[in-house]
Amino acid sequence: MDYPIWDVALGGGMLMAIVAIPHVIVAHFAIGGGLLIAVTETLAVRRADFELRELARRSSLVLILVSTVFGAISGVGIWVVAGLISPAAISALIHTYVWGWAIEWVFFILEIVAALVYYATWGRISKQAHLLVGWLYVVGAYMSLVVINGIITFMLTPGGWLENHDFWTGFFNPTYWPSAVIRTYAGTAIAG
């Protein structure tokens, strides 16, 4: 199938960088920020510290606005730009990792729903139930990173996938673990 050519004056790579870099920063903030808020609220509940819990409540609004609004919109922007810059490449990536993308969307939906429920239920449900929702957000956000990391690092270093086309060989490619460690550290560092 032939695709039309879409040429941008500043170049496709530069356009992708303009959209993707802010998204990656916000995505890492969403992971680390969610962890920081969940830990803060957990400590506040254990210590019966109202002020610390209030800090977590106020911080959750920032997390919701930044991660769900800007993060989701810029994530869609990445798909649009990638589809316009290189439709054949993005099509091949989707076909190769269709189940990986499906799993990532499940975690992403868990993350978004948990974030919205977390913010909306301050003072409306028990503290333990609220903590559970906060930790569900952390799990959803981090697992989204885990899956996306496998797909992104596959694009950089497909490793043994070139020989056997095995899903897991490509997913756990040579740069998967170093990148997962660095992304985990980046998320916590940005939030801190």
C-alpha cells in the first residue's frame, strides 16, 4: 500500500521531538508524582497527620490536570505525528505489537480512571479505600511504562527479533532493562 507524502518544513523528526519530549516528561511526572502522592497519603493516614494528607489532596489536582489532560492530549499527538511522518513504520509497529498496545491501553485506562476516582473521592470514601485507589493509579501508571518501554526499546534495538520474530524476544530486547531502570529513576526524580 502506498501512502501519501507529508513533508513539514522543519522536518518530521523535529516535529516529533516537539510533541514527544514534553509528553515523555509529563508521563514520567505522572508516574513519579502518583507514587509520591500515594506514599504521602499513606504516611499521613498512618500518622493521623491532617496537614500531610491535605498536601496529598492538593497535589492530586495538579497530577490530574497535568497527567490526564496534557499527557493524554500529547500522547494522541505522538500517534498523529508518527502516522503522518511514517505511516508504513507505525503500521508495522502496531501489527508487530498489537497485543502489547492492547495491554498498554488496559493499564492506561486503569491509570486514568483511578486518577479521576482518586481526586473525586477525597473525604467521600474511607481512607483505606482511598489509599487503595491511589495505589491502583500507581500500578496502572507504572505498568503502562513497563509495556511502552518494551515497545519503544524494540524500535531502537530489536535484538534477536530480527531472526525469530518472537514477541517476547523483541519486547525484552537488549536495551529493555537499562531503559526500564532509567525511566523508573527519571519518574521518581522528576516528581521529587
